[in-house]
Amino acid sequence: MLAERAVLEALKLSKAKVAGIAELSIVLTDNAEQWVLNRDWRGVDKPTNVLSFPQIEPFSPVIGILGDITLARETLAREAAELGKSFEDHFTHLVVHGFLHILGYDHLEEAEALVMEALETQILASLGIADPYADG
């Protein structure tokens, strides 16, 4: 339910063009599997909190199989505790983050990061979750 609510709100506030029925896979995995995925698909030999595997072109209409999002449960739990946030709020943030990657957003360049973070913040605020990028 948390993931569905996060994705639907992100879909609405991103103003993505919905062109029909769509499917998205969200997998909660462990650090070991996430590490393998990160190494094999991104060439980064370490675990990470969230990975996105889009199956649509960036910013194309939302229809069909959109892709997959994987989240590492242990990393999410550790990060949430370190940040003083609930697991549910951090999970929701990372689902939104991963879904925005599916839609085509990225944060490799500073300008892109500012756009993506602002949209994440707006989506999370609409879900009653504090700005994850705010200091303190």
C-alpha cells in the first residue's frame, strides 16, 4: 500500500502522460542481492539503497511495462535509523526516487538534481512526509 500510494502520487505530481495500463515491479531485497545488481548493472561494486531499471524511454508516455525498482531492506532500515526517520517514510521516499528515475528524471548533473529533488520534496509533502533534503 505504501509503494502504491507513493507511485500514484509521483505519477500525478510529475505530470507524466499516462497512455494506458502500466505495470511496475517493486522488489524489497537484501543488501547482498542489491550489491550484485549494482555491480552487474551499474559497475559499482557496493550495495545501495535503491536501483531503478526503466523499460521505457525517458519522459515517454506511461504505458505497458515501466520497469523495476529494487530496494535493499537492511540499508533502508540503517539509513532510516541514522536519519531519525521512520522506515515507512524512508521507504516511501526511495520508492518515489526510484519511480522518478523510471520516468526519466536523474541527478547526475546539478541542474537535474535540483529539479528531481524539488519534485521528490513536493510529492513527499503531499504524502505528509518531511523534506528529505532539508538540513537538520
